[in-house]
Amino acid sequence: MFSFKLGLKNLTRQKRRNILIILVIAFAFSSYLLMDSLMNGMEEMSFDNIKNYDTGNIQVAYPEYWEDREELLLENLIYLNQDMEESIKSADGLLGVSPELRFKANLNNGIDEVAVRGVGISIEQYNQVFATQNYVVEGSMFAPGESKAVIGVSLAELMDLKVNDYITLLVRTKEDTFNTIDIEIAGLVRAPNPMINNGIVFVPLDVARQALNVGNAVSMITLKTVSGDEDKVTKELTDSFKNKNLDLKAYSWKESASSVIALSAAKKGGIGAILSVVLLIGMLGIINNVILSALERTSEIGMMKALGMREWEIVFVFMVEATGIGILGGLTGCLLGYAGVSALVKYGFSIAYIGGDGSQFGIPILDRIYGAWNYPAFSFLFILGVVIAVLSSILPAYWAAKKDPVKAIYHR
Amino acid sequence: MALLELNKVKKIYQQGKIEVPALRGVDLEVEEGEFTTIFGPSGSGKTTLLNMIGCLDTPTEGEVSLSGKKVSDLSKKALAMVRRFNIGFVFQAYNLIPVLTAYENVEFAIRLTDHSSESQMKEKVLKMLAEVGLKGLESRRPNELSGGEKQRVAIARALVKEPKIVLADEPTANLDSETAADVVNIMRKMNKELGTTFIFSTHDPAVMKHANRFINLKDGMIFADERGK
């Protein structure tokens, strides 16, 4: 089709302007792809960090405790019995079970005091569920039967503490009387989840139970499953508890992380807004280009009309040109985006550049966000870009094609 | 039956509240194969008359008929089709497409009307370019051609679709006298060889003398209409 050929050849006119528009579109597209990659990477890392260092894949607790779990109250605790253990063990696909006793405490180094969250853990079971042990940077996790503590490096820096120092945890017992836990630091941990580093003290479960005077109670039981099986196992456990007339309930990590998920959804909304801006930039670029081309080629349009070309045939010539710009801009944008996303996936983006760690922005990521590949975003953006290019060229092209032939021919 | 008939054609342009008459009732008949020149002072209505004949514009009053068919009250779409199949144009400023070669500029016109095979179409385009003396220059773009060569491409573009009539508005105005004579000779040659009707406007007496009919336009009316040899 000759009009198609002419449209393509017209791409070689006004090279500088076309290249500029192609670059603007490419920059907008690649920026979107980078933001999308960063957001997806941040979401993946946030969810991994929640699962691997805070909630496990599933948490089992009494609903009354669960609702107020952030209060760290010593009420509605679980007193483990045979029925509970059987129900939990009967669930398919469990890779680890870790009981936890969470409590409020004030950490005292002899000079200063700071509020922390104490977590009583059974170290062998904890290690089956969480990956914290892999991030001990000084000392080690305490051994089974050892009465020592593990704290985060940020907390240690804040309180000027090192391995083998003694700390005092001031706690309130179940009866609301004061008690203390004097304990030696076995190790310092620097986990990818900043919450672990900033304000948590891990102590042996039996030490915590004794200090809090709660018998064999735990706050909750965290479970590790194969990733993706959470919902199935959660349902299975809840059914099992119901069958045994236990008031316990299983909660998938998604319920624990609802605030982070909501934040992630809000960020995706932000990405949608960025996408709209990107497409608007592309659209304005194309419209601007078609209008300028039509103004420059007025007498040529007149000649086309004199030759007997119909309006839609002239529109088609401009649309081919605009589509070509959309395709080239989209391709360049995807190539730039590919390079940028590759770098983000490999090297990541340091949160330190914008100050502090992720916890300051409500995301459970310590210091570096890595991008994630989202291949459909590339094809989606490219196709959408071309469609927008075609659509946004139609009106200005019709405006050009509707010119009065006499005025157009003698236009100077 | 005349190829072209104009019956009391008037054209009035509205400029704000003022009406400016460009044609004041033109009656004209042009037979097939004529080589007609329209001349007259600036503002006499030459271009307006050519636009009416070329179906680029419609008269305010009166009728224009081509091959006996009234075209003056056709829709824009229908007028485009009349132009596509029946009329060729040659403009003073050539109006070639700069990104296309000489060959492609001519091919552009024939593609709109001719649906014969690629090889036949190619043959027609090459033949037409050779006829206007552009053999060997087919692959040059307009910026690689002289003014005269550009106008020859425009003539080839107008003729390649074998129209009933070719309209040329001051086709030699941008050319030096020698080149202008060449261009008008080519037009005359094509008129004789193909029998195509030519109507062209000019100010140049040297160009005018090649015509076999002379229409003198003055104040939007035909002042004189003479036939030569």
C-alpha cells in the first residue's frame, strides 16, 4: 500500500523532532518500567522479609489475642495441649513449627533504657521457620538450653552494646508485677527486615516463660509451609481446630501483613498514576508532532487532495507516521527499560540514598531494594504505547485532512 | 458534446462582511485535445477559474460539467473521485513530496487510480518519465533535481493516470525562460501525442504563444476568447 510506504518515509522527515519525541516517549516508558520493577521488587522483598523474619507463613493464635497482637498483652495466651499439637502436626506441607512468647520489655544497659519487644523462642524450632540465624554478624544464636539473648545491630549500636555484654530486660509478669531478665548477649543480628534489627530481643522461651510467670503458655505458634500453600494449610488448620472444638485460628501471613499489602496496593495505584502521566506524555508528543507535520505539509496535503485522495487516506498517511514514532519510542523505551531493570535486579537501589532504612517508609526492607522482572509490563506498555500513538494521531490527522484543498495548495 | 462546460459560473468570496466577486459569470466550452491558455492580470480570476474547472472548489452560482456530467453540485467525496480519475494538476511550486524519488512521486498518482499489475504499473511510470525527458533520473529526490526537472516530474505525475484534462496554474512562473520553454514544449508534446486536454494559466507571452486557444480574463469575466493555429 503506497500510503503506508509514504507514511514510513515521512518518518525520515524532521529527523531531529522525531528523534526528540521518540526519546521523550522512550524516557517516559523506561521510567515507568524502572518504577514498576522497583515497586514489584519492593513488594516481593517486603513479603519475603515478613514471612522469613516476622510472621512465618502462618500464625496460629486465639482470635482475641490476634486482634490486639500489637499490644503484646499476656492475655489469651495458648496453653499447648495434645489436641492442639495433633491438629497442627496433622496439617500437610508443614516445614516447621515455632512457638513464640511475645512481650513488652524495657532494655536497660545500666545507663539508658529503651522499650523493646521481647520474643521468647525455642531456638531449634525457630530456626526451622525463620532465617534470622543466617544474618548473625557477631557472635551466634544462643544454643538450646543456653540462657543468652540475641539482639539486632541497630539496637546494639543505640544502646552501645556488644556480644558478651549483659543486658537487663524489665518486664511485667502476667500478674502485673515487675520482674527482670538479666541475660548475656550471645549474638548480634543484621537481618534484611529492619524491625528485627531495631527493637527485638530474642531470649530462650523457658527464660521468658519463667520471668513472665505464664507457665507453658505461648502467644502464638508460627508455621513454615511451602510458599503458595499458605491458604490451603490455613483453611485445613482452621477446620481441624473447629472439629476439635478449639477456639484457635490460623492466619496466613497475608493477614499479618495487611498494612504492608495495603501500602503495596497504594503504591500500585501510584504506579497507575505514573502510567497515566507516561501515556499522556506520549499522547501529547504524538499530537504535537502530527499538528506540526500537518502545518509544515499544508501544500502537500493540498496536492494530495488535488490528486483525489480521500480524507481517510490522508489520515492513514499521518497515522502510519505516528504509529512508527510510537513503535520506535516504545521499542527504545523497552530497551532502555530492559537495561535499567537489569541493573536494578543485579545491583539494587540503596534506600540510604533517600535516607535511613525502609522501616522509615513503612516497608520491611533494610537497605537495598532490588528490582523484579515484570515481562508482561514490557509488552503491555509497548502495545498500549502503539495504541495510544494510533488513537492520538486520528484527530489531528483528520484536522489536517479536512483542510480546504484550495487554501492548502496555495498555502505559503 | 464539449469535454468541459461552464455555464454562468460565479464565485464570490466572503471576506468578513465584504463580498469579493472572483468570477462574475463565466461561460466556457473546452473541446477534447485543446491546448488552452488563460491569461490576464493578477486578480483577474485565473486561479479561481482553474479551481472551478479542477473541482477543487465549487461555484457560488452557475454550473460546471465535465464530459456532460454536472460536477458543480457534487459532494466533497464525489469531487475527490472526479479529480482522482479525470483531472491532472501541475502547480507553480511543483508540490512534489520531498521524501519520494521522481519515480515514486509519479507512482503515487497512478497507485490511486490504476490497479494493474506491478510490472505494468512500473512500465507506465518509467515510460511517462522517459516521455518528459527524465530517463536516468528516476531515483533522484526532488532536492536533487533542477526546477525544470521538478516540473517535468509534476507533469509526468499529472499525465500518468491518463486524465481527461490537465490543469496547470502558472507552471513556468518559477522557471527561467529557457527552462519554461522546455516545460511548455513537453506539455504541448504530450497534448499532441496523448490527446490530453491542457488548460494552463500564465503571464508569460513566450509561453502563451504555444497555445492554440487564448482566453483573456479580466475582472472575473472572459474578455476575449481566440483560437490560434
